[in-house]
Amino acid sequence: MNQGIIYIILLFCFNTNAQSKFELNHNIYSIKDSLSGVVYGFDSASKKTNIFDRGKLNYKVTGYQLVSNISAKMKFIKTVKIKNAISGFKDKKIKGQILMNEKELSDKSCWNFDILFGNQFLKNYIISFDNKESRFEILEELPQNIDQFNKLNLTYNMLVDDYFVNLR
């Protein structure tokens, strides 16, 4: 069985040369890429990367998927491969699904995200958040002072073919 581990490292009192500042938006880390202007966050509860298309992203449509929302309304959404480079992420094959387009987002202005990375994408990275300094960094390797970090492991659930963070 392929066990996936995501290291989402939460650091509360560590001085780091972090790449980006973040804000909390609806209890989700919100990071604005200074090069592209794309605002992204992380949704470890979602398997897929979700995109809110405001016209900032270049992408290639790879298919369509029928989905149902909480009200049992059905709609087709696009599955895409993002062409934009997102600073710090080496993965050039960011795949996602467009949940809402610019027209659908107009009345939902509280969501400022362009991308919410899901756990299938995040499992390839070591991510550090310094909550005291509101800084975020993608690490190449585990730091020497790893004992100062909190490590969250992902557990695989075969019944639903998905990963989750076990907080017990």
C-alpha cells in the first residue's frame, strides 16, 4: 500500500528566510504569488486542486467532470492543467478542476483564492508556516532543528481511496 505523507510544518517561534507572507482567509492560509499575482491556499481535506477562475491563470482544458454541490445541483466543470509557474513549486504539471468562473464568483467576493491546492498535489512538498511572522516557505529538505516543528502525517483510507490528517 502506498502511504503518502505530507509534512505541513507549523512553526510558531522560529526565525526563517521565508519566501512569502501569508494571511488567514476563512481559516485557510492565503498566499499571493508576487510574480504572477495568483492567490493560493492549501486544502488538505480536498483530494483535488480546486481553481476559482478569475482570468489570472493560463490553462489547458483536459476534460469535463459532472459534479454535484451541497444542494444536489449537478453541473459540468472543467478539468485543467495549469500552465502558469507558481513561485516555489517545482511541479510543472499542476492539475485541477475549475469550481467557479469569474461570473459565478462575482457575488462570492469573500473568496479571494485563485487556487486551493489539494492533498494529491501537496504530498510532494515540505511546507513551513511561521505563524508568528506570517511567513511561508517551501523547503527542499527537513531542517536541522526539526524537533521545533509539528509534523502532520497523512493516513490513507482504502474505503474512499483518499488521504486525511489524523489529529488524534
